[in-house]
Amino acid sequence: MIESPHETKPPRPSDRGAIEFDDNTFLVDAALIGELLHVPASRVPVLMREGKITSACERGVDDHEGEFRLTFFHRNRRARLVTDPSGRVLRKSAIDFGDRPIPDSLYQTGA
């Protein structure tokens, strides 16, 4: 398993505004998802429609109140974005599980 250095770097200015939140729906820039999952941005919508990129959203509680964690899965990669309600990316990370499939437990929220 290889964890990407994205988690240790602060979000770039280009990440600001990459996520929009309206009417309980998130709209995430395909370039940001593609970067974390190692997929060309143009393929992200296609792969999502085909169910090959899946996602989960969690609302923060307690110390993370007001934050949202968006998780995306594709093949052997898991990407996470933590955002505030304005869409500003607070943290991002990606894990590559190498030749192993993503463990089922990581598809569950809270993992």
C-alpha cells in the first residue's frame, strides 16, 4: 500500500473552488478527482456513469462539525477530500493499494 503525499501538502490555490455545494449536492471538479485517482479528467464522468468510480459522502461531527469528507474509489485507489461548506479543500489524500484490491472495509463510511 502506498499513501500519496497529497495528505501532507496544503491544498493548492487551484483546489479552492474545486468543489461546489448546493441543495445537498456536491459538484467536484473532474480534474481534482482525476489527479487523485490517476485518471484523465475527461474520463472521470464516464467512469462514474459506468459505476467504475464510486463515492461516499460523510458529514463531520464533534471536532469536525461543518466539514464534509468525500471519498472516491477506482480500481486499487481511494481518494479523500475534506471540505468546508464553501467548497474549500481542507485536506486531501490518496492511497494506492498496489496489486491488491481495496479492502471491503474501506468502502464503508467512517473507515
